[in-house]
Amino acid sequence: MTRTTKIMFGIWGNVPAFDLCFKTALGANSRRSVYTMLNDQALQDVYALYAKPQNRCYLDAARKYTLTFPGNSCRARYPIAKLIDMYGFKHGAHLKGKNVD
């Protein structure tokens, strides 16, 4: 499932990549702890993660980032799936005790 969702994420940006860290974060947020396939229940759990008021506030605020390159900066709008993926990866890594900074 990880490879498939990474390809879907990279091409269309429509689902977060279901890697080990993301699945850990998603499991901590839902009643299920194991995600073996991308199905309706997994997508409903992703939506529930996004719909939580504290997460939604954070993700909506993070939709615009300023990218700075030497001598140039621009505003970028990330798709919500990218923000959910970043949040889930960092939160899952934290839960697993990994340092990803």
C-alpha cells in the first residue's frame, strides 16, 4: 500500500502517502491500529484526522508557506493532502520516537 499511495500522492496529490509513520499517526487518532489497504474506512479515518478542530485549524493555517530561494521568494499553496501527509508523518515519527527534523 505504501508504494501505491506514494505514487498517487506524487502524481495527483489526492491522498497522503500511507507510510509507516503516517499509519502510526492515523492509528493513534482512530479506533483502528492497523491499516493494510487503502479502502473506504482508511479514507474516512484520514478525513476524521483532518476534521478534528485542533488539526483543522493547524492545517488551514499552514496552507500558505513562503518559499525562499537565494534572491527570490514566493507564496506556495500546498494541497490539503500534502499538509495532512506532512502532519501525519511528523506526528507518527514523534510517536515512534524518531527525530525527523
